[in-house]
Amino acid sequence: MSQVLLESHLPGFELVSRGKVRDVYAVGEDLLIVATDRISAFDYILPTGIEDKGRVLTQLSIFWFDFLKDLVPTHFLTADIELDPAPLRAFRGQLEGRSMLVRRAQMIDVECVARGYLSGSGWKDYKATGAVCGIPLPAGMRESERLPEPIYTPASKATSGHDENISMGEVVRRVGPETAARLRDLTLAIYNRAAAYASTRGIILADTKFEFGFAGGILTLGDEVLTPDSSRFWPAGSYEPGHAQPSFDKQYVRDYLESIRWNKQPPAPALPAEVASSTSGKYREAYRILTGKRL
């Protein structure tokens, strides 16, 4: 049984950022991304860690980076501790299985979202407007229904931490028409390839988001890729449009927090052991099904 890691500590290395899940360190000209077992819900980090979550996020991202390497350049360099700079090996217990050495990139301030099914905020938008992010859809569609074709719905991080949908015109304003078109085309190409593969594993990839940046002047896929934290994965065998679907993500956590009527204000409550264990199991199951391997 692995140890839950809530926060990494690497004395001698500069901590560049500490997000909701990942700790990022400077390692020479590159970056070391450490995926902890922290979990957030409703924009708050919970005090309870989810066993193996960081390992799943890292190992699944590595799987997809390799799967997509002929389609798009990625920032991934290595996850082999022996190939990391020697001083990092002293922290093997914290890093093994949950860290990646990556190229440093100038990240683009756009969340590149691909949607193949009508769910989440897209479903709410459709109910209110008949469209998703301004893209009109046929009348009478049901929750979780497959879209006529996948759509690109970019978003931006607001100061509150929520993703806010933005128009393609806003993306053009931020990055220029050529890069904006490339982001859209790459997002849909990656989604289509990943969704086709996932379907062979009995998984529906309902939607997902990607982050890109420029590394050495080249548009590069970065951050995490096609994980339960960035994607909706549904079991195809139980798929039934007309309602929300079971998902390989933090559904147990959200359901529990709703059940106790948490007011979504700090401090965030701790999770019962059974909720944390069930959530951990969902993450591991997603990895096993998609890769064909056990963590």
C-alpha cells in the first residue's frame, strides 16, 4: 500500500508553484512536476488525501503523451528517477511514480476544451440557450447525449478559480488567428483520437481539456493529459442518455459533500475513510481499463 502524499518537500530545489494537486519545481532549465494525492472539490482543497491519485494522474498522462507523440509535441522528458539529475534521487520516496521531468514552456492562458457529449456546464448552457458556448445544437437533445460532432469550447481561468467560457474571437485576440486555429484543430484532433481509443476499452470520453504552451518556439502539449481530473470518462456498458452518467472521477467526493450539506465555505471537511477509498478505487480502475495495466 502506497503512502498518501499531501505535500512534497524538496530542499535545494525552487518551488515554482503549488496548485490544487501539483507541486512544480525548477530543475535547471526544466521543470519537475510532482502530482500529490490532494483532491479539490468546489474549488477547495480537502484535508483528506486520495491514495494513489497522484500516481494515476502521472502514469496516465505519461501513457497518453506516448500515445499522442506523433500527433503533437509534448513537454514530457522522463519519469525515470535514474535519469533525473542526481540530487533528485535523494527524494525517491516522494517522487517515484508520481513525478515527471518536463520541458519548461510559456503556457497559453486558454483552457482548450473538447466536448463530444452534452454534460456538465455544457448541459446547463444548452438548457438555457439551446447552444453550448454560442455553438447552436439541435433542439430536444437530452443530458449526456452524443453531440452531432465534437465541438471546441475554450475557457479561461478567472481569479475565482472557476473556468469561464470564452469565444473563439477572444482566443484570437489573446494569441492571434494562426495560433488560435492551431489550438482548436489540435484539441479536436487529440480528442477524436483519444475517444476512438477509449471506445475500444469500453470507455466513453465525454469531454476533456488540454493546456498548451510554447517550448523552444514550438506549440507543445503540456500539464496533464486525459486524466480523471481533466476529463469525463464514462463506462460505455451502462451509458444511457437522459441523465447524468457514472464517471471515473471524484464523483464519490462530490456526492458526499452534497449529502452533508457543506456550505462550500472554508474550512473544507475531511472525508470518511470509505469515501476516500472508493474514490481511490475509481482512479485506479480508470488507469487499469485505459492502459490494460495495473498501477
